[in-house]
Amino acid sequence: MAAKNKPASRKRAAARKEKDRSFYDSALSEAERVLLPQAMEMEGLEEEIALLRVKLNSIIAQEPENMALVLKGIAMLTRAVATKYRLSKEAKENLADAIDSVLKEIGSALYPEAFAQSED
């Protein structure tokens, strides 16, 4: 009954996530499926990042001497996490505007004479 109250976009996102999950589940061993929820709790949210962590764990356990493959996995994970935290141009501008506003408010509270003149 609660599902009927969800907005359509949330329903689609939930359905898409379930579809993606079943897609990835077929590529995982039973041990990896057990590890996936634990990997998803780690910082980095996206299921793909969790999947990379699980696969990297498997590679290290099965082929610890294969440093080329381990380093390639680490590079992929690093790029995925960096991409997740990269801000869009609009988000950067909004953040810069918000920081500017906060600094002006703090500055005018601490030194009202200087900020009153600069606003004229």
C-alpha cells in the first residue's frame, strides 16, 4: 500500500535499481553476493562502486601476486569514486555563491563598517 504513495520517479528508480541488482547478481559468485551488502555500506554509495570493491577483494584473495590486475582494479575504483564526488559546473557555481554569501554575512557581522561601504 505504501508503494502506491511513492511518486512515479521514485517507483521507476526503485524498479531500475532492482533490475540492475538482478543483472549484477548473475555475475557474482555466492561468496561475492554475501559480500555485496557489506561493500555497499562503505563510503561511495553507488552499487557499481560496491561491485568494484567486491571484485577487487576477490582478485586480491585469488591472485594476490597479480599486481597489474590489482592496480587496474584500484584505478577503476578510484575513478568511480572520484566521478561520484565530482561537482557539475552548475553545482560548483551554486556552491561558490553560497560560500560567498556566508562569508559576506559573517564579515558584515564582524566588521559592519567595511561591508556597509563595499555594498554601496
